[in-house]
Amino acid sequence: MNNKIYEIVDLKLYEIYHGYFGCSCLIVFSNEEYEFDTIEEDIEAFLYLFKRLVDEGLILAHTPINGEPEKEIQGDKFWDVSSDRMIEYIRSVLPSDPKFLWGSLDDKDDEWSKFWYYDCPQIRWVDKETGQIY
């Protein structure tokens, strides 16, 4: 794995958090500041960023899988598994051809739409100062 991925995400974690607060995973994934060379590196950066945001308590994820453990916080139910389990799940539902995640594809691309709009966990952002969930 390219250490550049970890270094950039670790360095910019709170900048990304403040810059993308309230946005979907799709917006976070398409961050052009990473400047990685391949879609595979972009995917790894996205997964590492997702894991770091969960581990830091900056986002909560709704479970995309029926029957998975959930916890209730502020009247909403969130996935109650480790960030490693979340990443394992996301990897399992990534489109078979990563081109579906990168570039200017339209909503008619079934794999792309299915991943981002149905399979990828929906997130809610946590305000670290107040604990309010958005």
C-alpha cells in the first residue's frame, strides 16, 4: 500500500471533516485534493478516510444490511459494528470494475448508482463540539 494515502488522509483529516461536514460519502470520495494516480489509490484513500472518520467519532453510519447490530443515538439507529467490519462490507459491494467509481459517469450506470445510492452506508456527521448529529 502506498504510504502517501495514509499520510495525506492523516494530515488532512480535520480539514476534510470541517470542509465536508454534512456531505455524503460520494462527495468525500470525489475530493480532488488527494491527487492520487489511480482509481485503486482513490478507493484505498476513501476507505481509509471512512475508517478514520468512524474511529474518531466524526461520522456514524446507518447499516445497509438487514439484521446487523444497531445502537440508538439521539433517536436514530446506527450500525453498531467496528470500522473494520464496515470497511469489509464496503469492499464486498464495490463495483467489479472500479471505473464505475471514477470519472464523469451518469446515473444510468447501474453499478455506480447501485453502489453509491443503495449499497454504500449512509452517514451522519457528528459535531465534535456539541455532540449533535447531522
